[in-house]
Amino acid sequence: MGGRAYRATVDTDRLAQQLSAVVGPDHVLRDPALRASYETDFTGRYRGRARLVVRPADTAQVAQVLRRCHAAGVPVVAQGGNTGLVGGSVPTPDGGEVVLSLRRLDGIGAVDTAVGQVTVGAGVVLSDLHRRVAAHGLEFGVDLAARDSATLGGMIATNAGGERVVRYGTTRANVVGLEAVLADGTVLNRLAGLPKDNTGYDLTNLLIGSEGTLAVVTRARLRLVPRLPERVTALVGLDSLEAALDVVARLRLLDSLELAEFFMAEGLALVLETSGLPAPFRTAYPVYLLVECAGRHDPAEELAGVLDTAGPGETAVALADADRRRLAAYRERHTESINAAGVPLKLDVTVPLAELPGFVADLPGVLAGRGRPYLFGHLAEGNLHVNLLQVAAEDEEAVTGAVLERVAAVGGSISAEHGVGRAKARYLHLSRSDAEIAVMRSVKAALDPAGVLNPGVVLAEDTALFGRDFRL
Amino acid sequence: MGGRAYRATVDTDRLAQQLSAVVGPDHVLRDPALRASYETDFTGRYRGRARLVVRPADTAQVAQVLRRCHAAGVPVVAQGGNTGLVGGSVPTPDGGEVVLSLRRLDGIGAVDTAVGQVTVGAGVVLSDLHRRVAAHGLEFGVDLAARDSATLGGMIATNAGGERVVRYGTTRANVVGLEAVLADGTVLNRLAGLPKDNTGYDLTNLLIGSEGTLAVVTRARLRLVPRLPERVTALVGLDSLEAALDVVARLRLLDSLELAEFFMAEGLALVLETSGLPAPFRTAYPVYLLVECAGRHDPAEELAGVLDTAGPGETAVALADADRRRLAAYRERHTESINAAGVPLKLDVTVPLAELPGFVADLPGVLAGRGRPYLFGHLAEGNLHVNLLQVAAEDEEAVTGAVLERVAAVGGSISAEHGVGRAKARYLHLSRSDAEIAVMRSVKAALDPAGVLNPGVVLAEDTALFGRDFRL
């Protein structure tokens, strides 16, 4: 917060000149029309105003940009594909920040097949990485719906999750080293990718998930996994969430489970209405489970072995790619179908599996009529995407608070995979104790004493100092 | 280092009284005979003198002990099974520290089979954990030779590696949350075990591998993996390390590889001499590779598919447990066989795979006759255990420096899995840049401003202030 007092004295012309000397004048954007796409997030919910947008080409330029902003006391918001949902990658409305776009750092290094690793720039788009490594019989273990826009730098800054966490973990588990630049321009480089390296504190994991508040990630060394040739997908209609959780618990004992998604009757009805897809089964079920298993051996038999004892319900199994995609579409089309029906209030939470059926049953009571819930998500991790339609603008804050408080009360997390950003900074105390927040603040002060990296993200600023509050 | 100046004024009698009131008089050890086993490490190489040894029973007692030591400015060395090899868990020779033994925190919680997790106390011994979870068809992914003594707390503090890292990662990858106590007695609790939880900085990973210098781990939530029923082990004699690395690179593309160990002709000769085991093959080979694959399906065929094209050499394959153990013994008996031949200087390093054959070929030149090398280790990660016999006491420091400098020169890590401890603190700059060490010092100052937690471990103290230097 110390970096805020002298903002009024910053000479933006002079800073723009300095930064132009670093990155070239074409890559310092001042024109509001050119800045616009960097100032508004993916959902349109968060709009800010950048002092400048700067687009460095490499790590050395990032370091120089940060050094100059730090010297000028100007806050910096690092931005990748800008696909976040919590307002962590856009500037605030008061226009004080420089937006540091990492998208030009888009180099993909040679794929090291001997150790199964590759080094990528922060600006590499996920689907480009997928394509590059597939040619070597390898895969990157993280995949998510925003794959055509999300950058690896942003995924690392937010520890992105996605659909395959049950097998490969979150982004954290798939990063073996980072290069990053501290607030003052100091470069930390840890890209050797050594799988065993116990030489002091794990700064890589400290930076992963820190949402641009401790350092700016410029490159990453990623772990790759073998591409598995045999794959089977199944959609199961079930009577209850308890039944779905029971199936997942038994599938987890196989070594082939890769995906365990769920959705519910209300969401499927919306999908069928919007998409024109045929209903998956003749009967409607309260809960649907979409699972995928993969391996070097055909996992269909072991999957069938579990599903055959799944209790009342129906199962559709697909082996061919087109058929698998057809089943997956019922889950994947939820987001667009919900968006077609209105602008949802989206909350992304984890609920402990044992508490999950009770949480879902109690949700209407928590909402008390202030919104219509559509639930889907990653059942293996208890990760619910709570989409609420028809929430009145004046109820949004109260509804958000009520849902997140219930999540916390049952021992869950108020942010499963989207991060805290600015949107949830005020609710952080629901998931982290005062002692943890105090340690986080001391770590922030240790790495960014001037407080110039993404202020107000993760750790709420004193709004009296910060000026205008950033509304959820 | 601020905590050191007033050590002379500490009233040990008074402190012992205060700590007795917390843990009971039977668990504050002052008698040198009772203290002895806590003051000497596993190898006998590190011997110190504790002011007191304190054995709390639970987290609340740990917090009170730390609060009182903090108030008195007395440094604390946390200790688990005391199986470390780098002097990180024993007091210094000057006798200023309280040794905080965590062994009584040995509770194992209910095994949660639905999510595959269990909560354990820091003092739980690894083999006890293995036995407990096996009954549920599950395993803990980390295994190592010291399994009958090593505690989970110590494994977490040092991010223990072991033999199955190629499949399950190091301890870090198998811990989903921690409870830990800060230097001032503040308890951090993060045991919910939520697999997706992006709510701020990852303090759990910051503490893992911090070797008792940032906080004292009291409990951990662990990830468990399915126990795989089908298992095959093979021993392969090969002409070169290059050939062995080529086999490992191809095995890595299977999803069943669990272990890839190597040893060399010199080590095998010592093992055969000491153990009386028969030679594994009629011919002697320069390099031996021990691999294991496991899965739900018998992996023998896919393993054979790779080994059949492994080039000149011989292969022995075993499926039955007794036969598999017979093959593994050639690797496992290295440590005892080397110890039987003398007191080795042991260095534990990672070398990038591409550099590994060159590093091994150059080693005699680096040693320049000052010791006889026996190499073995975890080939999939380039983790070499360099055991040197016949190093003269006056050469130890120079030899250690020369080997670690060569490791650093080829881009390796000076500590693969044993940690930095006191032994390698002076060499930390070989693996971490000045910028990284500066960040580490700022993090240490943020979490332990009085510097009472394991001072001199990981980050070297100013020896002028510290008094007596702790010799390697």
C-alpha cells in the first residue's frame, strides 16, 4: 500500500517514453481503443482503465519494464489470455496500473522426450502447447475449456485446474520450474527441470497460484505425460449425488480414471433446449455422471465392471472419438446454455465429498428464492460450479456471501480453481485463518515491499487508501 | 541471528521447569545419557549437544513449547526419526538448542477411501503408515530405505524422495495439506485435504522441504494411491549408461513404470563380496538397471517389449514377490556393502540426464585419486548417490567442493533428496542464485523474525556470530 500515496505525481508521458525505449513504441498502448481488450475481462463483469498497456517481447524486457514501474511507484497488473473469472488480470477503474501483457512471450522450446519436459514462454496458448507436444507422443496434463485463449503464464499464476485434475493434478503438479521477475526487476530462474532438487525453499510453488502479486512469471518448465492410446467415455444417469459419488469412489481405485464430471436435471434441460441435442436417455435422472478412463490397455472392461454395479440408472458407453465427444457435449454445453438464458452469477467452490449432497440439498434454502441454481463441475474433487440465474443486481453481494459462508461452514474452499482475484479478496477470511492471512501478508511484504504487483488481488487493500472499491 | 546474542542469559533450569509444566517432567530430557540418541545423527557424522530434549504429545503442546522457547530466545531443532544425512535434525556442538522431538505425535487418522486420503501425526513412522493403508487397498506413494525409522514429519520437512518418484513424485506431491506451528507458537491448520483450493499463497508447499527453518510440522493430510496388483521386476546388464538411459526413456512412455534404479560394476563386485549373493549374470557388465512396472493389468509384456530392443546385454525378469526381492537385493545391498568396506563420504546429487554419462566419466578426474567412487541411485531422475571410500579426513572438504562444483557446472542440483541441512549450507550458492537466496532469506525473516527455528540449516549463519563452525 506504500506504493499508492505518490501515484498522483507519476508522469505517465515520461513513463510511456521510458517503456517505449524498452519494448518499442508499438508495444506501449495508450489509445483507449487499443487498450480496451486489456481492460475488460472475459465475462465483461470487470472493467478497469489502464494507465498504459505494455507488451514486452522477452524476459529482459519484462525485467526492465518492472524496474521502471517500481522506480516510479506505479502498480502493475500482469495479464495473459485474460480468461480469468475473478477480476485478477484487469486494471482497477481508477486507472493507476500498467497492464503488463505477457502474450508476446510465446516461444515453445524443444520437447525433451528423454525426461518428458518442455520450456514455454508465459504467453503460450494452451491449445498450441497441446498440438506441439502431441507430435512427440506426449501430453500436458492440464486441460480446460478456455484452451484456445488461456496462456500458460495465466494458468500458472492462478494454478488452473480443469477436468483432468483427478489424474494429473492441478497446474502446480505439472510445473517443474519457473522463471519469474520480482517487483524490482530481479530475475529468478529455475528452469533446469530437475525432478529431485532439495536445495532450500520452494519458490516455484510459492509463485504458482499467487495471481501476479509476488512476481511475474515469464517462462515455465513443464512436465509432460505419455499420450494414452486407449480411451473410453461413459455417461451415467443416476438417482442421487450419493450414488454418483459412490461410483467415483470405486472408479478412483482403477489406475485409468481421467475425468469424473457431473451435471443435474435442471442443467441438462437447459442444454437440450438450447442445443437441440437429443436426450441421452429415455428417462430423465436427477444426476448425470460423465466419466472417462484412459490407458495403454483398453479400460472399457474395468470401467464396465464398476458401472454394472452402479445401481438403478442407465449408462451410455462410447469408444470412438466422435461418440465420446457426443457424450461429453452434454456437460460441455452447460456454460453456453446457461449464458444463453441470462447473465449468471458464477461461483466456483470446493465442497468436501462427504458434505456435497447435503450442501446441494440445502442450497435452495441458502438462496431463499434469490436466484435459480444450475450446478455442474468436477465431481472427483467436489468442485462445484454454482451458476445462479435471475439474481437481482442488488442481491448479488448478499447471495455471494451466503453461498460462500455455507461453503466455509462445511469445510470447503471459496475458490476451487478460479483463484481469489479482486472478486473474492473480501471473502478470503472464509477459507484462510487470520494466522494464515498474516503469514501471506508477511510473504507479500517480503517479496514486494513497495506493493506494486497487482495490489488488491488476493489480499484486500484498505479501501480507504485504495480509493474506489472494486465491486464484485 | 538476532536470537543468538542473549543465549548466554538463558536460564536453562527455568526453561526446563516451564517446559515440564507443558509436557510433563518425564518428557523433558536433561540427563546426557537420555539425550544422547537425539544429539547424534544416523551416520554418526554429526554430533551436537542439546540444551534440553522436549517430547510434546500433541499440537497444543508443540505450540506452547515453541512459544516459551521463542520468548526465551532459545533456538529449536525439530526432530523426527533422525534419519537425515545432512545434519539438519541434530543440535550444534555448542549446546544452545532445544531439540523438539515430534515422535509422540504418532496418531494415524481414519483412512478416507472415498477421496484417498489420511491424516497423520508428524511422528508416524513410514512403515506403520504403509501397513495401515494397505488394509484399504491403498498405498502411500513415497517409499525409502529408512522406512522403519523415518517419520512423516521428517520426510515432509526434507521433501523426501526415494525410489518411486518416477511414478508418484517426491513427498511434496503426496501431501495435500499440513498443520504446522510457527516460531512464536501460532498454529497454521490446513488439513481439509481439498484437491482444488486456490485461495491464496501455498504455504503448505513453502513449508515442505524447508527443513524445520520456517515452522514445525505437526500433522499432515496425505494423498493415497491405489495399490496395484500386477507387478514385474527386471534386472538388465548393459554396456553403458547411455544404453541404460535409452531404456529408461522408452519405459517412461508406458504408464506402468514405477522404479528405475542403477548401479555399476564396482558396486556390484562389493555387494557380491559382502553378501555372498550369486552373480546375476554369467558376464559382468559396466552398468546394471533395475526396473519395476506395476498396474492393474500385468505389465510384463509391455516391459518385455522395451527390453527386447535394449541392445547388447542380458535381462532377468521376475514376477513372484520372492524373485522380485532377489533381483532388488543387488541394488538395495549397496549401502550396507559400502559401509562394510569403510566409512564413505556420501553425496546425493541430481545430474541432468543428458549430462549424466559425461559426469560419471569425468568423476575420476575430478577426484584426482582422492577417493574411490561407488555410484548408484535413481536413474529416472538422474539422482546419483555418490559414495566415496578412502577419502582422507583432510581431503573431505576439498573433495566435496570439487564434486558439488562439477554437479553445478553441468546444471545439476547439489542435493537431490537429502536436503541442505548444515552440511551443504555453505554450498547452497552452487544450486541457488544470489537472488534466490536473498528471497529465501526474506521469507525466513518474514516467518521467523527472531531466527529461532533451526538456525544455520539451509541458510548458513554468519559463523563469526554463530561462534563455532559446524564442520562437514
